[in-house]
Amino acid sequence: MGENADRFLAAFNSIEKGLKDQLNMHRHFSFSRMIDGAKKKHPIVAKYEIDLKKFAELRNVIVHEQTSPDFIIAEPHKEIVALIEKIHKELIEPEKVIPKYKRQVKTFSINDPFSIVLDTIERHAYTQFPIYDHGIFKCLLTNYGITAWLAHHKNQFAFELDKVKLSDVIIYEKHMNNVKFVCKEKSIYDVKELFLHYLDKKITRLEAVLVTENGDPNEPLLGIVTPFDAIRIP
């Protein structure tokens, strides 16, 4: 059997075994049926559904129509081998949110003056601001909440921003469930799925995914994934 066929079958068999393990299938199911079941849970399977089903057809040709141990009727092109090995790597060893999105995240205390957030916007153009109360996560303040607060106070020309606390501002954040926490082992594809489907479940868009050691909101932040980051995940 040729090298391309050997590599193709090795990747295919590993993918098939991985799907059986994930779906806890102990009796025989067709590969296509496994794909139909796995795509509902696994974003990578959904992404490559058509390719994977075509790979199953090619596998059948290679295995079942082999005329002799040294001759096969179909030898996969190197592009096909490269694609199935790419899919195999994404399925078996998906890239994790950490270290990809590991970064220092600027956090704020609920008793900080509002002016600190405005200074941060001026310096760094941030649009998401995690707010804590003595180490307990309270909410993610966004530019929408800040704009709502400014609009509500538009006629108060003389207010002193240093006297305005963030606790006064966060009540103008319309949706307090606009953020999700995940553990550092979560794959980047799972995080992308959170952004894609959050609106359907929560009636608001997801403004950020915050990363901690175990996904606990009150653990130190290890990183942040923004909507802009999510749309760049392939």
C-alpha cells in the first residue's frame, strides 16, 4: 500500500475511534451515522461534516476494493492526506484558549472612580471591563453600559467624574449575563461556539469570554477572548 494511503487510513481510523469514544458507542455504527451524532456536540465535526463523509467513501474504496496487498485501486492525493491529518489534529489535539489568549486582563473594583475606566479607554481603547467587589466577580461593564450612563446624565454638565463610582455606572449595563467564564483547558473551537450560539440562549450577545484556571469567576483572570478574537478562529 502506498504511503499516502497508509497515512490516510491511520488518520481516518484514529478519527473513527475518537468519535466512538466521545459518543460512547460500543456497537457498530456507520461512520456517517457517527458524524451525524457528533456534529451536534462537536464544532470541529460540524465544520468538516462533508469532508469527513467523503473520507469515509474513500476509505471504503481503499479497504474493500484493494485487489492485492501491494495494489490498491485508489491512492489519496497528498492534498487529501494533508486535510485529513489537519482535521485529525484539530479533533484529537484542539488548540486551547490558554496559551493562545493568555494576556494580562485589566480589572477594576466596584468602588473605583469612573474616571479610571475612562482613562483606560483613552489609553488602550478597551471596550470590556471586568468589575470585582473584594475579589468577587460582579459584572462585565461594556461600552454600552458606559454610553447608557452618559446618556442618562447628559444634562448634568457639572458632575465630577472622580466622585462617580463604578457601582453607580454598572446599573446601566442592560444585560448582566453578557460574559462567560471558561477553564484554561477549553478549546478555542468550543469558545467560538459560545459566541455563535449565546444570543439564542441568553437573548443578548456575548461580550467576552474570561479565562481562569477552572472556569470559576472568582479566580484570577488568565486571559480574555473578545468577539473580534472569535471571528478570527478558523
